[in-house]
Amino acid sequence: MSLRNQLEEKLDRFEELERQLVDPAVLANPNLVAAAAREHGSLGKLAKKYRRFKSLNDQIAEAQAMIDGKDSEMREMAEAEIPDLREERESLWDELLGMTIGGEDAQRDRIVMEIRAGTGGDEAALFARDLYEMYKHYAETKGWKMEILDMNATELGGFKELILGLEGEGVFRELQYESGGHRVQRVPETETKGRIQTSMATVAVLPEPEDVEIDIKPDDYRKDIFCASGPGGQHVNKTASAIRLTHLESGIVVQCQDEKSQHKNFAKALRVLKTRLYEAKRQAEHDKRASERKTLVGSGDRSQRIRTYNFAENRVSDHRINLTLYKLDAILAGDVQPLTDALMDYDRQQLRREMGSDD
């Protein structure tokens, strides 16, 4: 599907939501109103820009018709207008390219991020915590909301697994680039001989669907309730509040035990389950058009090693675009923007080349 067709679909959906938000049948259901309003809000910026882009195309076509006409006064007026119209259209097209990086999910304002320790034992778990701190500080600078949906902590303060929910404008479009394998090279605190160890962690960034997009009924999953536990198997919650959901058709299993409330853990687990089901559907669609995605670095392939963090050299290397920055300390402190900007610019240039016939 071409970028222009994707934009047409987004505008059609935005206008459909506009109609829904004044439909008495929808207004009678608070849940439908909330879902429609949230989706309408997330599409608004893109849809309005594309509507303006289409209007500029129409104005340029009308001006061109005047130039081709016989009225000399109208011709002069049109010739004077066209350069400004084309300049605005080109600027808008560039903005639209940037906003649509990430495909059909580019405007999602809610995601689920999963960080897992890989090879490297305790050092990998500590690195997973470093990544969490990096994203936490980055989210703060962007004004995004972050919450922990589930965690599996180690006795040394690391994470075997951490599941986060993030919400805010541009959150998927920017954080999609973090999906993949992250490698760290450093001397662990427990290493007495000063030897550098290489460890891994993986990150998955999943767009969170609206409730109306993934409909899960209680009969679709098995719900298990158990006691939450902390590092070393030590019980941190003696009441049965942890929740495990098993989706019967797909076999997907999620669990949440971070809250003391069974109800809150269930709500979080359901969010993660819906997100993973949506991701499975999304991935199947992406696989069908894999050739389209190979040139885009934000493809979300979590088997790919995307980045190396070398502490001895204060270096971060992104292997997808051969970018090296000697500011590891600043990046781990939350200054991820230079990486994100470079990756987005690369994808923008790729899109401009591939979709050149559209602009």
C-alpha cells in the first residue's frame, strides 16, 4: 500500500470518528465514546495536515487551469500564487513523511515496552535496569506517562523482565527504533580482575490497540490467580493478587503481579494480552509485505542486534545506520534524542526515495 493510500485511510477513519462522536447511538455508550475520542485525538494532527495537503493540491490544479486559460489577469494572479502554494505543499509533505514513519501505527500514543535480560546472567539483568532508567528519563523529557505493568527483579537490583506502559504524543513513532537486541560491553562491579564482559538485553516496543480493535471475551482465555513473589522466591504479597492469563487460541501467556490489588493486576494483564494479540496480527500483516519493510530501520525485528553500549570508550554504536556517538553517559541519562533523530531521518529519506512518485 502506498503512503498516499495509507494517508487516505487515516483521513477516512478520522472523518468516520468525527461522525461517531455526534452519533446518539455511540454517545449513549461511555466506553465507545472514550475509545472513539482517544483514537480521534491521536489521528487529528495527521488527518488535518493531510486534509490541508489535499486542499493545496486542488488549489494548485485550479491555478494551473487559470494559467492555461485565456484570461490574462487571472493568469498573472495564478502565476503569482503557485510558487507559495507549492512551497507550502512541499513542506507539508515532508512533515507527513516524518509523521508516518512506523506505518499504519505511526500515530499510536500508547505502547507496551518489554525489556528482558539476555545472555550475561546478573550483569544482563543490571543492564536491563540501565535501559529502563534510560527510557524513564527520556519519557520524562518528552512528557510521556510511564507505568510499570509487571516486573521480575533480581536480588542485585536488576530485572530479568520488565513490562512498561507508556502514553504520549509520538511515543510509538519514536520508541519503535528501540526494538531489538542491545549489547553492553563493560567491566561488571563483581569482576575483580577488570575484565570486560559482554551481555545482552532485548527490547520489544508494541503499539497498544484501542479496546474496540481487539475484542477479548472471558471465554477466550484462562485466568489463574496466585501469590506474587519477589527476588529469590520470597513472597512479597501473601494474598492471592497476581494474575496469569492464557489466551486459549494463540497460547499467549501474560502475567502481572506488580499491584497489591487483584483487580488492578487483572486490568494490566488484559492490556498486555490485547497488545500482544494485536502485535501478532500486525506482524503477520508485515510478513506479507516484508519486502516493503526491509529498507526501514524501525521494523521491530527483535532478533536483530541493533546497538552496542561500550563503557570503556563512552561509545554507543547503532549498527543499522552505522552511527557512532561518544556520549554513552548522556544517552544512558536519557538523552536518546540524537539516536532517534538520526534513525527517523534515515527512514524519512528512504520513504522519500521509495514514494518519490507520491510527492
